Amino acid sequence: MSTTVKAHLALLGTNLFFAANYTAVKYFTSNEYAGPFGLNIIRIGVSVILFWSLFVFKPDKSVIGKKDIWPIVLCAITAIALNQMLFIKGLSLTFPIHASLLVLLTPVMITVIAAFILKERLTIEKTIGLLLGVAGAILLIKNKEVTSPRDNIVLGDLMILMSAIAYTFYFILVKPLMQKHSPIMLMRIMFTIGFFMILPFCVKEFEAIKWQMFGVKEWLLIVLLTVPGTFIAYIFNAYGIQKLNASIAGAYIYSQPVFAVTISMLFLGERLTLHKILAAVLIFAGVYLSRRKENEETNEKVKSKK
């Protein structure tokens, strides 16, 4: 199997694992087995242990320069502290389908933020894409579907959007670091820093987890959340970015809502209503328009290398 095929499979696996997380987290929080922050400390903590276990078996002797220390800290803040905390709390308050569609706006946000930070040109096509994406997000957030008393759809959706914004900044910050350092080393350091950042906010909910109520299914879901859903997913994503490029890796986010919708409908009985379908069409169209030119340029570069 070629390296390119492996990279594509890794990116597909990344989004499948992330999609499965939506249903797993919602299962624990809806049934009050564990709070979102309690689950988060398990996910990040186990990932830190696994990353350092890799270091024991295969030490990385590369050195991080002083110039890269603060960018890595910022990556830990945006990818772990802000993104993960906002995402998992927001998911506990809203529908998995909502969360998966709102996360899809990340490429749109990357385009917009890059226009301001990197001074990239914001074309009419990209602007229309942004507006369509925003329209889809508003349609989701204005949802009136009946939920459980523990849910707060508007707040949950807004927190998911904020987590996507945090991940957008991480995506922009980590790209130059990936070109200089080993992805595994970067993940290990970022997760370690991020773990100590979230620790004070997560300890209380971790202590309140109802371990005595866990059966085989609950333990399997914990393994799913921590090993493939976090540790392997981040490694696969970093591998895909390194072997292909960020644009191709970003394109695979299209598959995440498809996986998430299918899994949540099968295991949580979530309904795919008309307004969700319409919102999905608007968001998909917005992402497509905002990224079309960049994807065309990427394809041209790939063809020229062949």
C-alpha cells in the first residue's frame, strides 16, 4: 500500500473516529454517567500517557527552538484547552447532528481568518460561501425541536461554534510547526501542556463520575473516546497533513457529518428533520464555495508533480 493511500485512509479514519465521539459523549452526559469535563480529563489524560509511552519506545531527539515554544503553547491553548473544553460542553447541551454540521464550518472560518491574518484575498465567491455557511448555522441554532430538560440547544450550538473558531486558529498556527518538527512530538507536548491547563476545570466532574454504574458497554465507549477517538485520531490527522497537505486534510471534514448523522440515528435515535437537511445543504454549499479555488489550485499542484 502506497504512502498516499495510507494518508487518505488515515484522514478518513480520523473523521470516522471523531464522528463516533459525538454519540459516545452524548450517551454519557444524557444518561448522567459522567459530565462533559469529567470525560474530557479522561480523554486528554489517557492520550498524554499514550503519547509518552510512544516516546519511551521510540525517543525523539529533535530539539525545539525558543522561537517555537510560544507557538506550541498557543496550539495547546487553542486545540486542547479551548477547543476540547468548549466542544465537549457544547455537545452535552445540543444534538450530535448539530455539532457535526457546525464543526463543518471550520474550513470557512479558516478562509476568513486567513484573509485577515495572512492577508489572503477574500473573493466574492468566498464571501457568498461565508454567508451561506452562516445562514445554515443560524437555521440550526434557531431550532425549536423538543429536547430533554438537560439540553440547551442555543448555548450548546454557540459553544460548538466557538470551539470551531479555536480550532481554526490552531490549524493556522500548527501548519508551520508541522513542517519543522515531528507531528508525534508536537502532539505529545501540546497534549501535556493542555492537560495541566484543563485539570483545574475538570477535577470536580471527574470525581463525580458514576463508575459503579459502568457496564461492558460503558467501558467500551470510554476506550473508544480515548484511544481511537482522541489519541489515534490526532495521530492520523497529523500524518495526513504531513504526507498530503492541509487543504486535502481539511476536505475530509466533509465526511464527518455523514458518519456522525448515521451513528447518532442508529444508536441515539436522533431524527434527521427537514430543517437539519436544509441547514446541511447551506453549510455544505458554503464550505464548497469558500474552498473551491484553493482546492482547484491544490489539484493543479498535484497534477504538475505527476
